[in-house]
Amino acid sequence: MSRIRVEIEQLVLKGFEAADRAAMTEGLRNGLAAVLSDAASQREWAQSRRTPVMRLGRMAFEPGPAGGRKFGKQVAEAIGKGLKR
């Protein structure tokens, strides 16, 4: 198994409360870790490629830390689906 290193240089979350931003970032981090560590999915997106834009579609946001974590996880799952294309 190879290691995957993801670096997000800047994450801009305008219009979110500070606690919601932190929770959303946590949900995104945890969600991406789960998506990228799934062995079955890795075979589908393991080849090298560039994806300058990935349209994730609409997602609902519920305020508060729990809503932020849920939103971050949804974003990560949508990214995982986009990698399979």
C-alpha cells in the first residue's frame, strides 16, 4: 500500500461561523481519510491525472458543529465519487 499525502493550501469558508468552519474542516479531513483509504476505490482512481475542477453538486448545510462535520463528510464523499470518473 502506498501512502497518500493530500495538502490543501487554502480552504476558504466564507459565511460560516468559526465553530462551524472548524467542524466542517474536521469532517472534511476525516471524510477524505475514509474515502482515500478505501482499497476498493483506490483501484478506480489510482492512475495519475489532473482534475482542475470538480463539480460536487448541491449539499444542504445544517448550522452548528454537528452540521459542519456532516457537511464536511458530504463534501469528502462527493470528492470520492468525482475521483471515480
